[in-house]
Amino acid sequence: MVCTASDLHGWKDFPKGLRVLLLDGDSNSAAEIKTKLEEMEYVVVTYCNENDALLAISSEPETFHVAIVEVMASDHDGAFKFLEAVKDLPTILISNIHCLSTMMKCIALGAIEFLQKPVSKDKLRNIWQHVVHKAFNAGGSAVPSSLKPIKESVASILHLELENNENKNQVPHELEISSGDNVDDHELLLLPEGSDKYPAPSTPQQKHGMRLVDQMNCLLEKECGEQDREESKSVETTCTAQVENSQLSDKEVIKEEENSTDGCGAASNVDHELHDRDNISSSEKNKSKACGLGNPCRMKVSGKKLKVDWTAELHRKFVQAVEQLGVNQAIPSRILELMKVEGLTRHNVASHLQKYRMHKRHVLPKEEDGSWSSSKDPMRKNYYPHLQRPVMAYPSPYHSNHVMPVAPIGSWGHMACPSPGVQMWAPPSYPPWRPPETWPWKSYLGVHGEAWGCPVTPPPPHSPFSSNPHHISRFEYVDVHDKSYGIAPSPVDLQLADEEIDKAVKEAISKPWLPLPLGLKPPSTESVLSELSRQQISTTPFHINGSKLLH
DNA sequence: ACCGCAATAT
DNA sequence: CATATTGCGG
């Protein structure tokens, strides 16, 4: 609405010229921000009160692409009012306050981001992302066919951008992603199956359901070549960096050791170029962000086997796989199958599994408090931390949303997973439910390796999936491969009454282990139950035959 | 052939 | 030192 595909099309300097509505009661602050924005060649119109701003918007709806609104510490109402009145305009809130509930409420009301003052130039620089997002997701249920042209137009813009300026300052990707992370986090573009009509031109073999964003990343990476982009492989060999030889164009040869089961053709993304500028891959940080997400590029630089780096993403897949299969079935080969990570070998998985089990073994079944992970003391088998609140919770389907998640039902010792019975004994012919892409605990335990015992959160509320097992892989891929925002903000969802929002916010605060209600739809018990029944899961909750686990 | 464990290597 | 890899017995 505010900005559509056609708007973007031909906007050669995008995001220059972005029209920003700035609403800030503090004139000093306003001036400062305005200046920064203008330095980036954004067009800024400042308002001191929401009435003026709203008036301007209503009279000229198409004037602005994005709004930046200050939330006054003393009075939030102005901002709230603005948010409620302006649904179409991507609105970023800024404030001195750090009140979590207020922030949540703002987000719930439709704000697209909440930034703390002072807002850095870097943060302001990237507000265009929201506009692009809006354009891409316009109308929520916009016809898919319309997406393609949009994507193309943006892609072409990107091309232009890159060609025009050799130093692509215009495309602030990597740095921003690492620091401001949440900017584009809310948008998980799950393309419906079969709608993968957006093959990135330059990427040989796209995954189904690859995020549009990721596709663009790929595109960018292709173009940007040597920029010190993030590592885009989810599995990265530890000695990648040691490759002195700059010009290795044909280096990465994925060694398909014994990967026979994997239906997906082998190395699809092998073409990741290691950019000669011996990129400082020392940046350990985010390795799991970009497009190659499913591909552990096992590199074979000089013919020797290299370690697989078990990133959080990878581990997440792993755990998910383990839990989908029961313990009984959780054998390396199957896990490998389920994970669908190319280039990963059974050995890798087996080894990981070993470690995984070890860890679990040392954690008392009854509590997956997660604290053990920090205090590395695997020797204490009988260590009972007093009912600590689980760091990573499991909004288990078995529990209604309001039941204390602490006491795991599946008293099965080694299963930290609160809902073991479910997936474990599901008939093989049924696809395991679609695991959530959101792992609450992940946000708490930022780094990988910390979360061994972390259960896979139970199925998401709605999973309209066919029960055709043959489709699992695809779905898996689509779902799993992304990062962790399962929540697709839909404008509709945001139309909540104030009280409801308050309630939700309170609940979220008082029960941090539950998934944030920002998606505004806590998994409803009935949806979960129906899912279960649909899968005909009811039989024999447990039987203790985790023989493999128990020595 | 494959799993799981233990030793070894990084 | 933690963790991945390798080796070996079942």
C-alpha cells in the first residue's frame, strides 16, 4: 500500500528518497533524527504531535513509506493512538523507555520495530527494509503471482545498485544483520508448497520454500562477491579459514561419504564461493543466517576430513530429528535422513548423537532445567536443582497453555523432551508433525552447544499438512530451514482489544518460558489435540525400551 | 553394514 | 578443554 512493487520498480536509488514520517514530541530529538535520516537521503517530515501526523497521513495517504514515532515516557497514548490509526504504514517506535510490556504492547499494536534511543545512524539506515517487507507482503494474502514481479523488480534494483557503485555501501546487509538482528526477523516467508516459482536466477538449485529474502541474499552474495559476508553455510569446516590459497575456484567438493539415503541431490549449493579476500571468517558469530542454510559444506581443501561445526541450526535439526523418531528409532542413519542436511555424514551424526546422549544421561530425567549446560559437570548424576524454571520451555501440547511445564510427563528418564510419547510412537506412515521453527529457548541460549537437552517444542498450532510421508522431506526443508521466527505477523492478528493485549503481555512476562504471544496466537489446546488425533496418536504412551539409551 | 562406545585428535 | 573424528567390538 504505502509502497508496492510498482513503486519499487524503477526506483533506482532506493532506498534513497524514502519518505519518512517522523513524529517526536521532543524537537531536539526530532531534529537530530531528522538530520541523520537526511544524511542518508531519506526525505523526512517531522511532526510534533500525533494529530498533525495523522491528519497528514489521512489527507495524503501515499505520502510516506515509513513512520518513526517516539514513545514518550510520560505518555504512551500518542504512540498507541498513532499505531491504531495507521495500519498500513510501517511504523518504527523509538523511545527512552525500556519497559518490556510497553514495548510488547506496541509491537502487538502493529509497530514493526521498537528501537531504544538514541537511535544510531545504522539503525536508521535500514528502515527501508520494512518498506521492502511491506511491499513484498502487501495485503498479507496478496496473490502469489504478484510476488514474482515484485521480487524481480527488487532484484533488478539490487543489481542496479551493485553495478552502479562498486563499493556497495547501499546494501547494508551483513553488519546490520548481526547487530540489529531483529529487523527482518519477523518475516518468515514460508512459501506454500509448490509455489516455488521464484528461482533465483543465479543459484543453481533452489530449495523449495526458500525464503524470498534468502534468495535475495544469495543474489546479493553472488554479486557482492568478495564482501565479507557472513558465512552462509550451516556447517562449516573449522579450518575453512586456513585456506591460504586465495584462488580456489573449484575447491569445495562435497564429499558424499555415504549418503545414499538422501533423496535430495547431492551438493546443491556447493557453489558457494569462498571469496578470495580471505574473508575474516573469524567472525564466529552468526553463521547460520544466510541462504545456504541447509548445506553443510564439508570442504575438502587438501583432501582431508574436516570437522563439522555443529551450529545451533544444525543442532536444532538434529534434536528435532531425534525427537521425531523415538529413541528407539533414533539411530544415526535415520537421523541423518530426517535432518536432510547435505554433506553431513552418518559419522558426523553418530558422533553428535553420542555426545547428545551422554549429555542427556547426565541430566536428571525429571528436570531439564538447562542449568546443567552452564555448569558443566556431567558427573553429578543425582543433582537436583530445585525446581528451576526451565530455560527452554516446552509449551507442550499435552499441557494446556497454562499448565506448568516444569514437571515433565514423560517421566522417562533420559528424555528431556516433555512430550516424548507423541512423536516417538507415531506410526511411521504418518509424517511427524511439523516441528515448529520457533524455539523459545534458542533466544535465551544464544549460542549453540548450550542446549543439548532442549526439547523440541511441540507442534505448532496449525499444520495443515498432508499425511503423505513422501512430502515430509519437502516440508521439513521448508520449515526447518529457517531461523526462528515462526510467527508471521499478520495484520489481522494484531487487531486485538487493548485488554487482550495487556493480558497477553502480562502472561508473556509472567511466564517467560512460554512462547511470546506476539504472534498473538498461543497454540491452542484444541488445535494441538486435533493434530494429535489426526495423527492417530494415542497408543501406549510409554514403554521403557530405550535400550540404546540405557546402556 | 551399522550402532555405540572409547580413544584419539584438533 | 571441549568437542569432533577415528577405531573397534558387538
